[in-house]
Amino acid sequence: MDSSNESEALQRSDVKSFFDSAPPLRNGNLISERLKEFIERNSRSSESGRPVGVVCVTSGGTTVPLEQRCVRYIDNFSSGHRGAASTEYFIKAGYTVIFVYRRGSCQPYCRYLPEDSFLEFFKLDEDSTIQVSESHATVVKKAIRDYRKAVEEGLLLKLPFTTIFEYLQILQMVATSMSSFGQHGMFYLAAAVSDFYVPWESMAKHKIESAGGPLDMRLNQVPKMLSVLRKEWAPSAFCISFKLETDPNILLQKADMALKKYRMHVVVANALATYKKEVVAVTNSGKTTICKHNEEEDIEEQLINLLVAMHSKYIGQVG
């Protein structure tokens, strides 16, 4: 067996071991039913007219539990704003979206709610009737209208996760279900995914006692699922991953490495200090820098327009 085949065999073994030892997915049957219904509905839509683009947007950060009955966990930084905003623009561009998101993170069409309290949007009349305050009425009405339209027309399916185990199990379910769309499927993997985890069988069953002194814990490396996604789960889909670094000097080098290693079609590179203002779309044919020019615009709108054009070109080439 040559080194490449040996490496792939080891990777498959690591992936199998991860899923075999993961705790059962909460509401797994319900998620499967909702996903099946969504896929079937959009498959019928594609047969009756122009092929529908279906994109899985992952958003927010995964947690790594330290105990089976979890009190403590390691978290990944991500507000979920980019995934939520991008979902809105994908729907606007004519895509249907499977939004795989961290519970409690930013939601599509809710990005303009106040951070402190949504109660700021409401006021009480003299007869104690609740009204939306005039200053926020336009924003709230548009958000409600757009959200209901997306859900009622079957354009948006939301699937929540919290832990790294839930996230990867859901991603596998979505990817294998979306394989039927071939090149019309897209993955926009904006979630901040943990690189390390504590295997379920190695975790303390109950809360770790602090009286025992310093905590010494070994973390395993999470298997690289991007390769499996590209090679096995949804091999024909158009795939975009993200590379975030705190050191901008190594960012593009790391993005190039990820592009080649995982056979991504696009890697979106962003530095922690400037990720809200600038991103670079890295492909085999070059690099495209996208900048936010004013506070009113979303950088995600420019990014999604670029990716939709790239996806359309990809469909033409493959088809």
C-alpha cells in the first residue's frame, strides 16, 4: 500500500471511530424526517422547471463537552453573523438553504434585533396593548415578512446543533441527502469547527471535581471531514470553506494549503482583526479581495454574488 492510500485508509478509520463513539444525535429521527421532506420538495421543484440551487450553510461555533452530563465545555468563537447574513443573500439569489446553526447564535432575518433586549422593539399603549415602536417598525415588518416568505415557500430549513458531535452528525446527514442534487448542491461551511475533542468514552460521566487540583486532560484531533465530504458524502457539490487566522501574514498561505488539501472549490480567507471588513476568495485560478466600503452594506452580499457566479460557471462546466 503506497503512502497516499495508507493515509486515506487511516483517515477513514478515524472518521468511522469518531462516529461510532459519538453519543446518539438528539431528535435524530425528527431531523431525518424534516430533511427528507425538504429535499423531496426541492427535488420536485427542480424537475418542474429551472434546476434549483440548494446550499447548506453552516454557522456558529461548536462546543467540546468535558463531561457527559455537561457542565463545562470548550467553545469556538463565532457569533454566526456571517452565516445568517449569507443565508438571506442566498435566498435572495434564488437558492434554497439548509441552515445548520449553533443554538443561540445569530439567525437569518434577526440580525437587526438589539443585542441587549428585543423588548426595545416594543412599547405599551395606554390600554396596555403591545405595539412595535415606530422607530423599529419598518425593520421588524420587513424581517417578519422575509422570514415567513422563506419558510412558507420551503426555501429555508433550520437545523440546530451545539456540540461537535451534533454538528458532524448533522453535516453527514445533510451531505448524503444533498448528493442527489449533484453539481447544483453547494456547501458554504462558515461554522467555526473544533479542531480537538474529548472522546465520549473518555469523558467523566459527572461534573469534574475541582478539589482534585489542576486538570490534566488529553484532547484528540477531530478527523478532517472536509475530505470525506468532497470524496464520499457529496462528491459533485460545489464546496466553500473558510480559513480564519489571527496572524494575517500566514492567512493566504494557509488558505492555499486548505484549497489543495481538501479539494475545495473556494476557500474564503479572513483575518480575525478585519473579518467584518475584508475577505479574500481563494480559488485555483486566483484570489479575489472583497471589501466593505461603508457601514450600511453587508460584505456578505458581495461575497454571495461572487460565489453564485462561480457556482453557475461550475454547473455549466460539469453539466
